[in-house]
Amino acid sequence: MQLLNNMIIDLQELNHKDEIVIDEDITFEIVHKSIKEIKYAHFTGKVVNDITGEIVLSGVLKADIILYDSVDLSDYPLNLELNIEEICDNEQKTLDINEILWHNIVLEVPIRATKCTDSHLKGEGWEMKDEDSVDDEIDPRLAKLQELFKGGE
């Protein structure tokens, strides 16, 4: 993943402020096998130094993503609205928000996404079946072979 707009926050600002407010559109150059395109991504949130002294990034990430359909590779739209709360290392001087947002997006991408129904799994002279739906139909090409085995029983 390559970041097109780096959102690197200088955490030294928290020494002078209570919080750092973020309200930004995010752009990513995609390098992920399941994601075709991120059409829109927007993060609204803040970075604060909480009561325990930990640095916390919290907010809402909204994104419109186009995935590859697992069956026919057509476009599969996915709308995300993620509540993000990340505790960051106190030793850090900067915080790369794009990296955190990218990891949260990737975690929400389903392993297998498809909009195909059973009608997409049939064609002229063929049909895809799963193991549970396979019945005891005999392939006509093997019918003679079955007769041979029945005679030997």
C-alpha cells in the first residue's frame, strides 16, 4: 500500500493542546488482492492524551470500496463505517494515521464476497453443485459401467 496523502501527526503538539482534531479525506493507492478500488474514504476523529497517559486515536472511518466478486470477478461494492480506537506507543514522536486506517480497512474486507445467486452457477450443459446438493444421478457415459458392477455383486 502506498499512501497518497500522508497524515502524519506530530505528537509533540499534545504537550500544548488537549487534543488534535482530524477531519480529512483519505486516498490510498491499492495493493491488495481483494480490493479493486477505494472510491471514497473519510476519517473524522481525534488524538488525545488520556487520563492514563496513553495516546489514543479515536474516530469514525467511512469508506466506499469496490472489491472483486469471488465468483465472477465483477465489481462488488462494500460500504464501511468503522469505529476506530487505537492506543499508540507513548514513545512515538509521530503517528501515521493512514497506516492505522489502512489496517482497519483490510481487517473488514471479507475473505469471500459475492453477489452471485444459484442462477449464476448454471449454464448450458453444466451446473456447479456443492457436496451437499450432489444427488445420486449417474453420468450417462458411465451408466454401462454401473450395469457391469451390478451384475458382479
